[in-house]
Amino acid sequence: RSPPGLAKTPLSALGLKPHNPAEIHLNQTG
């Protein structure tokens, strides 16, 4: 189960399971 908000929310992504480290980094910078 991967909600669309997961990739949009860096904090949530970090708290949950980051499927893509690159996406997390990009979101973290923004």
C-alpha cells in the first residue's frame, strides 16, 4: 500500500518506508 501523499510528504515518507531514497532526498531539500 503506497499512498500518493507518501512521496509528497518527506516527513511521512521518512516515518514510513521510503521506497525511493532519491525521492526522499529531493523532497527533503524542498
